[in-house]
Amino acid sequence: MKTVLITGCSSGYGLETARHFHAKGWDVIATMRTPREDILLRSERLRVLALDVTSPASIERAIDAAGPIDVLVNNAGIGLVGAFEATQMPHVRKLFETNTFGVMAMTQSVIPQMRERQSGVIVNVTSSVTLAPMPLAAAYTASKQAIEGFTGSLAHELGHFGIRVKLVEPGYAPTTRFSQNTDVRVEDLIPDSYAAFAEPIFAGFAHPPLVTTEADVADGVWQAANDCSGQLRFPAGPDAVALARAN
């Protein structure tokens, strides 16, 4: 029986991924900033821990409480849609603290135990915005693109110790809380001068030809965690798969 620790399990991809691994018979450590045990089945194979990936002390407490883990899934993240010109730099830094530095800090915290055991898997969840340039997502794309480069390089150095490092790249999932998990409203990031440009883009968001579901991403994470082929990238969702093939 294996143990997986998943960040950002309060909703969306993280919540569904926790349910998926548990259904597959794994021990699951579901972490979230504000623990809510009521959203997951009660089970001796499932624990909910508090974790803020932007806090070194919180990371240390969670890793100590978790004990040995076989797979780390870095899923916690915040979204941002809007014109870069209107995006204040403090919020850009906040975006990177979670989406980029939080992933790096969590990864660094589990490497020693995995290196000592000469085994383990780290799965970093990014986005399909890394597969093709998307409008009104410059800062968000940058935060995720950084993890793409980080993961590719890290896979080489940790592979020496028997640790596998993977990327899961979800497509557009309108049923998630992507646009609500930030304290900046989209409306405040579309100045009047950008309105004509943004209108058809948001219309496209409202009627996408292909979409990703939480289950698509959970399955992608499962595949990545269990893959031994050396494959680095796992696009998740039909739209992400289409973008990956086009590239």
C-alpha cells in the first residue's frame, strides 16, 4: 500500500484526486489551508492536514505529521485572469508565492526522504496555458511556465536517485473554482481600454468546444504517479490533449 500527499484538496482537482487515489486503495493525505473533513469520506486510509504552501512553518508541520510518503502531488494554486497592465505587482508576487515558490518549497521538503529510500514520485500540476499562449493570462502563465522548466530539469537530477518527477497539464475546467480562488475580481483587471479585446475572449470561455473535468485531471495525476516510462508531460482533458498534439 502506498501513500500520497496532495496539496490544495479543498475543491476542484485536488479534492477529486484525493478521492481517486483513495478509491484505488492508497493511503491519502489530503492537505488544505483550512481543513474540512466533511468533504471527504471518513476512512482509516485518509487523513486531512492543514497546509499553507507559502508558509515554511506550515510545510514543516505537515511533512512531520504525514510521515513517509511515496508520492507528492503539488496541486495547490491560485488563478488569475485579466490584463497584465491592470495587475498590481503585489498580486503577481502572491501568485508566484503559491503557484511557483510553494511548489518548489514542497518539493524540497520531500526530497531528502525520497533520496534516502531511492524511490518516490513528485507530480507537479501546471496548466494547458503552458502548451499554447493564451490571452489575459500573462502572469498566471509565467507562474506555471516556471514550474514546467523547474520540473524538466529536476527530473534529470532526481532520476539519479530513483525519484521520478512528472508534469500534469490540465485544460480549461469551467466547473472548478479557478476564477474564485483569488482575492482580485476579474472585472477589476479589465480596464475600459481592454473591453473590446476581452469581450470575445470571455465569450469563448462561456462556450468552449472542449473542456476538462476534475476527473480528467485526477486520472492524469494517477497515470503520472504510476508511470515508469520516462514520460514527463501528461496533458489532462480533451482540450489539453488537443493542444499538446498540435504542438
